[in-house]
Amino acid sequence: MAQWLLLLVLSLPLTAFLYAVEVPAGLLMGPLLVGMIVGMNGGTIRLPGIFFFVVQIVLAMMIAGMVSPSLVDTFAVRWPLFLAIVLSVIFMSTLCGWMITRAGVLPGTTAIWGSSAGAASTMLLMAGAYGADVRLVAFMQYMRVAFVATLATMIAHFGGHQSISDRSDTIFGPFDAQNFALTLAVGIICGFAGRRLRIPAGAFLAPFAVGSALSLTGALAVELPQWLLAISFALLGWNIGLGFTRQILRHARCAFVPTILSIVALLAFSGLLAVLLVWMLGIDPMTAYLATSPGGLDSIAVIAASSNVDISFVMALQTARLVIITLVGPIIARFVADRA
């Protein structure tokens, strides 16, 4: 209980400051940074699974309410380009893992699974079944997510991409209770269905898909109060930050530098893809960068929702990446691991 209290006390002032200076996704980044500090200084608390399940549902319905008809059109018209980008990111991340494995920095095939750009939970399960060191895989996956979220937030802030939404709305502003209840009902039912059907990232993708369809047809007016979104962002940040435990960091000392280098290489490659998107399609750089960023989907969704970007384009490419890498990522990782 004392650790949770410390986490809350430290998070409130930092998050309030980031929100006040209009840092995109400040409600996420404040708790994430504090979670990292607590975790690296001996914190043993973890976000209960049911809370993370609810967070995924809330974020999925939030994005569903922002989706416009252009998302479907964007994917239908540009699917060859999206496929090429996703496969390029998978190739680059696999290459980084293969090089670390061949260099003998990490034991066995750990680097192959840890370098996979996305579907972290799937990669952790596959890594354990394949005999890799799950602790190091978790370290590499969490480190990449933290890097991507931090860099994207900094680019959005200093690049002048603050959200154009009316920030005069208070956290505890009024909301439509009936639409809120319907939104939660759809999200919870679809979230449980997604998990029950064993859909990859089903707790996020199932509510997102159904909520988007209902919102686009006008059957559902997505309503989520600001206080619930703020809590969800904070819980997501804590969930990522608390993953950086002292035990994992101690275990990963030998892999720290190679992991950072591989993440930087992957981010640079994603940035190059973003430049190509800007040149080929004429979209704004921040939209291109968020769309090509290598995970995680939930944190990128929060940053996109907090920034002045084309969220339909970002979510179309990010969803395609998650689905494709979940389906073929483990196969590619296993294939490369056998030959590494």
C-alpha cells in the first residue's frame, strides 16, 4: 500500500506540470516516468490484470469515437504501401535481433524475440515456450515502448503538434451518462469476446473494431468522461514504467548497450520510412512518424489522440502492423532463431 501511495504522490505533481505546459500525452508520460523511478528503486507492485483490461477497453473506445470514414478508405486505397512499410519494420527489427544473437551478447535466441517490433505479450509467451530468457525479452520490449513513447511525445511537443481540442474543458466536466453506459457496455462485451476468442490483442482490437463500426454508422455516440481517460492514461503509464524493475535491470546489464543501439537503429529506420511517407503522400511529418513508430499501439494511440495529427492514418497503419506482426512475427522469429 505504501508503494502505491508513493507512486500516486510522485505522479500527481509531475503529471499536472506536463498537462499544464500542454505536453502531448502528458497524462501518460508523467505516470510512466514515475513508474520507472519506483520500479528501478526496488518497487515490487504491479498493475492488476483487470485494471489493464479496463484500460485497453477505454482506450479502444476512445479511438473508436475519433475514427472517421477516411480510415477505411485510407487502408483500402493504400494497403500495398502499408504492407510494404510493416514488412520493412519487421525485417529491420529481425535483423537487429539476429546481429545481437550472432555477436553472442545475449544467451540463445533471446535477442530475436526481444527485438520484435510489436505484439509484446505474444512475443513474451513465444519466447518462454522457445527457451529464451523471458526477463531479458521483457526488458527489451519495455525499453523499446518507453523510447518510442518518450520520443514521440517530445517531437509532438517541440514540433508544435499540441492537440487542437479545447483544453478549457475541466477533468470533471459534464458528460452524457446514457451514452457513457452504452459505450462501456459495448467495450466490455467486445473486450471479453476478444479475449474469449483468443484474438491477438483482443481486449483492444475487438472493442476498437466494433466501436468504430457503430460510431461510423451513427448507432453509438461514444462518450467517455475526461476523468476516466485521465485515470486510464495514468494506469497505462504505470503499467509500462513499473516493468523496469531492479532485478530485470541487473539481469540485463550486459545487454543494455546492444539493446539501446538496436532501438535507436529501429527508430532511425522508422523515421526514414516517415520521411518517405511525407515525400510520397504529402502528409505532415508527425502523422507519418506516429504511423511508422514500432509500438506499442496503446501508447501511440494516446499520443495521437493528444496531438494535432491525422488519427485515421495513424491508426490504420498501426492496426495493420499489429495484426501482421502478430500473425507472422513468431513464425519469422522462430525461422531466424533456428538459423542464428
